[in-house]
Amino acid sequence: MRTNESNFYFLKEVNKNIFKIIKEAEKLYTDEYFQQCMVQTRCFAENVTKSLLNGNCQPGDNFDTLLGNLDDYLINCEEKRDLIKDLYFLKKAGNASAHTRAVDKDGIKALECLQRSFEIAVVYYSMKNGPDKNVCKLLFDEELLVTGKRSKYKNTIKEKYLQSLAQDEEIQRRENISKPKKKRTSKFDRYPTTPKTHPKTFFTKKRKIILILWLIACIFSLLALGTVKFLVNLN
């Protein structure tokens, strides 16, 4: 027989009305009223939004307006992005369930709505009652949702998954450490150069002699040319 335990028990300290709404959503899920469960989580999300706005809203504001105001109101909140995303998800899922004609027994979608509601509830508690380590480390317990009793095992499905993921990352990290690191190379390494310890001089003895002879030849040529011009002018 299901007990009165709830994943959202900590909300009683903050807002009993919001706790009552989400607890009813849990009951609807357990009784397999999945459509109604999703509609109820939407109602939960809207009431949380109004509560977080602290009166900065009008009685006629619809959910979209409330979410837009909340986005502006929580400008300095680090968790704002995920919070707004989860609230929009519950709004969309709740609207779809409320307006569909078919009887939708989508337990997976309803479960996701409850899980997102739980994440919202943890952030909501911190904003209203201050950060609490015991609440922040809580994980959604599927067994508690279905049976009304907390899991006999310390780890829930989510925590087991996170532990498995962390273990895989640790194994990968160790493998990367054991692999020899490749030496970083530069494009200049493709064209290695060797320093010249004894650079060759351009003006060697042989070249100096050739240059002197070439200058002498040029001088004699100029003298001969001048002599010819002089003789021609005399005639």
C-alpha cells in the first residue's frame, strides 16, 4: 500500500499549496492517469513561476507572459537557463495533454515531467529558503514514486548512471596518461637547417686576381680608344 512519502517532501517548508499540487501529480502518475499528471505538472510550473516573481505580475497574465517576466526578473540567477527551459517544457507538455482528444498513456513523457518538476523544485527551494546541501544532493527516486517507499538501495537509477559515467571518464583519463605524448612539431621542422660554423668569403685570392686583371684591361681599352680618337681628330 502506498504511503504518504513524496519526492517533493521538502517543499512543505516553503509553500504547502505548491507541494500539494505536485504531490497530486505523483498520485496521478501512480494511478496511470498520465495525461492528467502532465497537466498537473504544468499547474505546478505556473504556480512556481508566480511565486518566484514575488508579486511582480498581473492577475490576467498568461503563462507565456509570466515566463517572459521571470526571465527578466532572474537576470543574475546562475540556474536561470535550466530553470526556464524546464518550466517551458512542462508548459508545452501540459498544454498538449490538455488539448488532445486521444487517451495518451505515455508514461515515459509523464515521468520526464515529474523529473523536471523535481529539478525545478530543488532550485525553487534554494531561492526561497536558501541553499541546503541536504536538498541539493537529493535525486529523484523512481521506486518512491511507484511504491511510496524509498529505494532499498543507496543509489537511484540516475545516480548509478552518473557513477558509471564517471568511471568511464576515469578509465579514459588513465588511458590517455599511459599513451606516449606526441612531440609537438613546427612547420619549420620540415626544413631543418645547419648553422655554418665557417662561412666562405666572397673575395677569394683567385677572384681578387681576376678582378684586378679585368680592371687593367678596361683601363688599357679606354686608353687605346682615346688615342684613336685623338689621331682621327689630327687628320
